[in-house]
Amino acid sequence: GAIRKAILALKYKYATDIVKLLNGYMVEELKSQEIDRLLPFTSCLLPIPLHWYRQNFRGFNQSEEIGKAVVKEMGWKFEPDLLIRKKLTPSQTELKAKARVENIQGVFAINSGYSSTHLFNYSFIILFDDVWTTGSTLKEACKVLKRAGVEKVWGLTIAR
């Protein structure tokens, strides 16, 4: 519905004013679900990164922009550069489920600028993406974090 249209406008029509609306929606929903009571104080929101080429072309990462606003309201830490997308892949948008899984395999890595001990500053990491379709993007990013030693990872999206 309206949320889907807002996300598409943000991503493909560069309607960045929509970030405020989506942020309001996200924070209202998170607070109504009392998510802050479930998460420890040392929680960190980590937006799913875009490949540097795609981010330069678009001019922003929609998950990062919305995430910045959400963390201010929720009191979480924010680490937009901890995870990197090391490989440019075709957009997941037009792919079927099996192709999505294959397309996203091995594309994420921990940024070499962060030490492994940095990950342990957080008792909880919340991976944030705009849309959950098959979950392959969040699952692949979660694998990288788990291999690096992160114990608790949740996925959070605006829409499904």
C-alpha cells in the first residue's frame, strides 16, 4: 500500500522528504510494540549497506537515512559503516527467491577499519533494511556478523 509506494519513491525517485514520514511510522510502531523494553541499552542499529557504486549513483542509502532518524528517537547506537557490501550485484527487485539467495551470497564483510573487539561493544545488533521479501539479504548479513562473533542479531524492516 502506501508504505510500499513511499519506499519506491524514496529509492527510485529520490524523494528524500519521505524519510521523515517513514521515520515517524517506524518509531510509532516500535514504541507501540514496546521494542525498547526487549532490547538492552547497548543495542546498535546497523543499516544494510549499498555497494559504493550504487550509493554514489543514488546519492544516499535509504536504510541508512531512515536508520539515522530512528536511532535518535529510540536511543540506540548507530554504526552505518561497520558492514560493507564488497561486491556489486544486480538488484534483487526482479529476481525470484532462489536467484535472490544466490545473488546475495558472499557480498557482505565486516569493514576492515573496525577491530573485532568493536563488535563486542554491543550486546545486540539490529540489522535494518527497507523491505523484507525473501529475507535473503538480512540472512546473509546476519551470517557475516555471527561468524565475526556477534551473539544476538535481529532483523528489522519497514515493510514486508
